[in-house]
Amino acid sequence: MCCVAFIIGCTKMDIEPTPQPKQVVDIFSVSESSVSDGQEIMLRLTPDSSYVLKLVDIQSMNVISKEKITGKIGENKIKLYTKSIQSRYLYLVLEDVYKKEIKKTKININ
């Protein structure tokens, strides 16, 4: 009986690693991102202010979508809805209320 307890005590147990939370990155900190419909993106803003977030077709430079957002200092999370967008390659542009471009990145629609 003692040997059985010793053998069981010495066997390797499979321990699954604790899943790490997915690190959210500022979408404007990378040159290109892939996004899907309803995906939450994060962007860091400096002042509390109103901003305009635009999706622009890369080839035609036509504005596909424009949304006014109220941002706060630090991390801001926004959901992108892309189901009705035909273009696959877009610029995501952040502008201030005076239409001055603040940040810009490329996105690929999945």
C-alpha cells in the first residue's frame, strides 16, 4: 500500500496554464490591423474632447463611414461595425472637431 501511494505521488500531473488575458493594443500604434464586424478596438486619446472617426477607402479615398465620438483621456474602447462595408482595405482616421487629422492607420476587413 505504501508503494502505491509513493508511485501515485511521483507521477507527473498535467497542469493547464492559466490563460493570459488578451492584451489590447492601441489600433493607431500599429501600421496595419485586421478587424471583423463588431470587433472592439482601443485607442488612446490625450485630451477629453470630441473627435471624428472615419473609415476611408484606400483606393478611391472616399469616406465610407464617419462617426463623432466623445473621448476621454487614456484608453477608449469602440466597436467597429463593418458588415455592410464593401471595401476590404480602409484607412481608419481620427480627426479633431476642426477636421485636422490626428492619427491614421490601415485596416483590413475580415
